[in-house]
Amino acid sequence: MVAAAWRVNDRLTPEQPEQRPLVRNVSARFNYNADVTDESGPHLATVSVDLLGIEARSTTLDAFSKAWREETGPLPSAAVTKFAEGTKGGPAGNAIEVEIQCEDLDRAKEASQRIQAWFMQNPGVFDVGDNLDPGSEQVRVRLRPGAGSHGLTGSAVAQQVRSALTGVSVQTFYTHGEDYELYVELEQRGRDTMADLELMPITVAPGVNMPLGSIATIELSSSFARLNRRDSVRTVTVTGNVSTEEANASEVMSRFMAEAAPEIEREFPEVRLAAGGAAKQSAEALSSMLTRMMIGLFAVFALLSLQFRSFVAPLIVMLAIPFAFVGVIWGHLLMGMPLSSQSIFGLIAISGVVVNDSILLMEFINMARVRGDSPAEAAGQASRDRFRAVLLTSATTIAGLFPIMFETSRHAQSLVPVAASIVFGLAASTVLVLIVIPAAYAVLADVGLAPRPFAGDEEE
């Protein structure tokens, strides 16, 4: 892998600005892997590659990882190989993560293979695997039927086998000022093979020994290196990565849960599937944001109710918020960007901004009504009076955010969806506020639901 990284560096360096070497350093660390937190040993290794800074290179991390993976090729001696950026899964978790809950690990492994095969059919998906790593071979000893008639139990036999193989302390003696503990165990040449285990003497009664093979079956077997549980149920996790240049992780996970998951659960009735990783964290974050947004909207409604002394006027004012959402959707479609958590941040931020123009518009409508204008006249006049102010206020805000929306720096990419949400949301709400809110006020007045006009110094 180290040599493959340097070969990729030789191929991509000519494409970099001033042809600076893309790879600055490659290091290999043994006995450690960030994806394996509960074990260590010589079977683990991590190869790290330091690249040029983001602004100093033209190759993206996805492009380098893909080239490195292709240059490395399959590693027959490796059980699991993953190419990833930074630490495990990043702050948002794995792009692809499916949790399989099943007590039967063999069936869980079959379901895992089906899930991996489905994901690998999708372009842009790579490094798909599970955490059911194969363990080392072990010797399994089972008592034969009828062995209990000798008074033997499984734990008694296990204790004798353990003592014979690992030793048992039989005496502690003191000499020359030091304590020494004496252990007794089978000699090495008497426990090297399966045949030695078959002939190992087991005490079944005082003074009576029998070969282990006559009272128990001995067989080689293998198991899994580790078992994970979630909510007290054995859980196998399938993980993978997605190239952002070729696929959308949220879309892939959504299609899997809608199309493949029900079919796999029907085929494996004892299996339960659940989405995890970035998809789960995004859903939790979205739910949390929407909850807080509803609390904020209720606070806005309460404050406007006190200001306008009406429960209808705040609803008219807050019509600007869904108009802003329409603008956010169309803006992302025009720019070819998917809706993300940053987009929702921008929508939440703009919710408190777009009502400002509506508040002033309602205030001007109320002032015109106090002067004696009809609802339709007051609504039309307020829209004309506030047209220039509303337009200039929105235009200056949009002009300030416009450069961020088209920023190409990789450091600013997380701000682009926020800026797009604010720009397009504000643009849509500005146009619609000047047209729809006066019209909504006039319609409500026709049906007798318009807020009652009041003078600023009027007492309750």
C-alpha cells in the first residue's frame, strides 16, 4: 500500500499547481487501527498519507482515494481493507451504515452478505464490509451423551483441561528470602496435537482416569473475533463509503431502506434492520432542528400577537416563512445542490428575517385602516409605500451573501448551502410578501376575519 501511494503521487504530481509533489509523507503504523477500538495486535495496521493542503492541490481526497484503491488492488492476505479520510467515519459517522440485529450470527452473516452485494451494485459505493471479523480457530470440547453418569459436568471437565494446558498452582515455598509458587502442567510434547487431547487423562472418580476422547467429542471450529450488542441484542454492522462525486449517500441509504430492506427482512424473518451512521445522525439532527424551529415560530407568534393585539395578524405575517421555503427548494434545484443539514440551518436562520418586511407591511396596513381607508385600499397602499424599502433591504442582504454562494474554496463549501438558502429564500419571500400578504389581508377582510385596526396609543 505504501508503494501504491507513492506511485499515485508520481502520476498525479504533474497535475498539481507548480507541479508540487502531491504526497508529502506516507507512514505505516502497526498494532493499531482507528476502526478497531477494542483490540490490538500484529494483525492490525494503518497506512497514513499526508497530502498537500486543500488550497495548494487540484486533486480532491475522493479522487486520490479512488486512485490509491485502484493502484493497490486486492490484498489476498488482508481480511478487511478500508480507504477513508481521517478518523473513523468522520464527525457525521459512516456514509453507509446498516445495523443487523439477530441472535443467530450465521444468519446475520448471510443477511450481511446480501446487504453488501446490494450496495456494491451502486456506482460510487466502495469499502463495503461488516464488523463480523473471523476469529482464530479454536478447539471445541462437548461431553458425549451419557458422560454425566460418571458424575462429570462440563465445568469440571473444562477445569481439568484448563489446568493441564495452562498449569495449576500446587505449592508455595519460601527459600533464601523469596516466595516461589510451583505450577504443574502437561509437558509440551503431550499437548501439541488433537491426538494428544484425545488421550489426555480426565479424572472421573477418585483413582479412575479416562481419556478425554472417550467422554467428549473434540473438534476444530472457528468463531467471530468479537460480538457487539445493542439493546441486549447481538448486532452486526455493515458499513461503507460513498464517493460524493458519483453518488449521494442519503439517496443510496433511502433507496436501500425503501427497496432492499423489506425484501431482506422477509427472507430472514429473524433479522431486523436499522439505518445508522450519517443517515441516522442526520435524521436525529433534523428532528431536533425542526423541534426547535417550532418553538421559535411559537415565540414569534406570541410576540406578534402582543404587538398587533390579534391572533390573525401574526398568521398573515408568518405567511412569509413558507414562501421562503419555496425559494429554498427552487434555489437548490437551480444550483444542482441536494438539501442538506446546512440548507436547513439557512432556512431556520431566514425564518426570523423574512417576517421583518411582513411586520412593517402589516403596520402600514393598520395605520391606513386607522386613517379610514378600506381594507383593500389599505393593503394596496401599504404595498406601494413599502415596495422600495422592502426591495432594497432584501437586495442588499442578497448582494452581501451572493459571493459566498459561488465561493470555490473548499474551506467554505459548508457555507454554500446556508448562503443559497438565505439568498433564494429571501428573494422568493420578498416578491411574494409584496403581493400575497396584501391580497391575503383583503380576502380575510371580505370574510370578516381581518384584524381590527388600532391606534398606537390605544388602551386595551
